[in-house]
Amino acid sequence: MADDLPDKAPPGIDPSTPTFARVYDYFLGGKDNFAADREVADMVLQLVPEAPVVAKGNRVAIERAVTYMAAELGIDQFVDIGSGLPTASNVHQFARAANPHARVVYVDNDPIVLAHGRALLTETGVATFIQGDLYEPEKIFTDPALTALLDLSRPVGIVLAAIIHHVPDDRDPAGVVRGLLPFLAPGSHVMLTHLHDSGNDPRVEEAKRILQAGLGGSCFRHSSEIERFMAGLTILEPGVAHVTEWRPDGPAGPLEHPLHTQMAAVMGRKE
Ligand SMILES: C[S@@+](CC[C@H](N)C(=O)[O-])C[C@H]1O[C@@H](n2cnc3c(N)ncnc32)[C@H](O)[C@@H]1O
């Protein structure tokens, strides 16, 4: 697939080691990826040709969650941690469709996301991009670019989409999410999507092995484990659910493919 893509890496970027952001970009049909990324993705695609459905369902869940936060909860400021490479529609577009005053800070630790995000996701007074690490929340929430755009004394919407499944058990994913909470005002909401071990597709075991070997880890987890990551937050209805069942009346219509059960979504409120 797509052997004709250019492999010219921006300065400072190592094209030979696959990254989560670039493999995911390839699944979404993007062009900001290199041969090493496509090799891992193509191994998954050989096994599960419909795999991109999972990434697309994840984007729909983000749109629904951000629209709900902006339109129904009145949240007008967002931090998208592990934002990934810019895609067709991004969090600030979803948020501003519901509230034209919404502002968004994008955060990612992959330098290629910084390079493309700065170019495509930055708009003065609307959206900015910072290079930051989920494991260092204090640096994220005290970054001058973030505090210039957002007022952290007011509720914020946090987007943790398809990132916590890259946090292995020995790095304490529940603790990582909990570490964000002290920076959030009451009334803030956290949405999280996560690869889900639905147990209904035997190909998933092999896909896990490929992702583990190629990228050093993507953990499919059960919904009870994902729910534990929301400790300290009040979980909103319908709890942890497949993206098909998570606010299905939100934008982008129903999600019907059986593989959508491989991605779960959940949202919680800080009291
Ligand atoms: C699978 S992509 C998801 C992109 C987007 N959030 C979405 O759901 O469409 C995961 C992103 O998380 C980023 N990421 C992984 N670990 C991270 C960390 N410790 N700190 C910040 N970003 C991280 C990766 O660079 C990648 O861009």
C-alpha cells in the first residue's frame, strides 16, 4: 500500500524507527509517515485489512465527546494530549463548530507531530501546539504557551484519545491519568479512548504481537481496567462503552462495523 509516498524526513526526525503517531497517520490515510512505519502497519493490515476502521471510529468518538463538552457542558477550552498528526478534522474544528470561542492546546511528544502540528494546528488565539510528555503533567500545565491561551481556574476538556493504551502496566496508567487531575478546575471533563480487548476477534492476539514488536507496545485492555483509569472522576453515562455505543446520537452517524468493538470510550467529570 502507498509505496509511492516520499520518504524525506524533516530535520531532527528519524524515519527508520516507527512511531505511534506515524503508524496511526498511515491507518487514517495520511502522508506523514515513512517506510518503517508502513512496514509495521502493513503487517497489521495483512492480518486485519479492516484495521483502519478502528482508527476512524476513534476519531468519531473524539468528535462526539468534544461536541458534547462544548455544546452541552459549555466547556470552551481543551487540552488534547497525544494529539497525533493533524488529520482532516481536529479537536479545535470540532469544538469551534459547537462554540466559535473555543480554544485548544495540542500536546504530543513526537517531534514530527510538533513539526506538522505547529504548521497546521496553530492559529493565534484559537489553537496552539506544545511538545510535551504525558508523564510530565506539571510541565504541560505550566507551559507558557498553554497558560497564555487557557484559564486553568475554569473547567477544561481533556482529550486522552488512543494514548493511554501506549502506557504499559508497569508505568501505572491509572496513576498517569490521576496525575493530571490536580491541574484541573472542578467541572473539568476527561474523555479517554482505549484499544479494547473485546475477546471476539481471534486476530487481535497476533495484531498485539505485531504492534508490540514494531512499536514497543499497544495494550488492549478490558473495560473494567479502563474504568479504573478514571478513578477520582465521576464517570458519565454510558460508562466505558464501545465507540458504537458511546453517545451514538452524536455527530458522524452510527458506527456499525464489528471491529469498532476494539475501541472503547469513556468520559468523567472532576467534582
Ligand atoms: C495513536 S495516536 C492518537 C492520536 C489522536 N489522539 C487520536 O486519537 O486520533 C497516539 C499519540 O500519542 C502520542 N504519545 C504517545 N505517548 C506519549 C506521551 N508519553 N506523551 C505525549 N504524547 C504521547 C503519540 O506520539 C501519538 O501521536
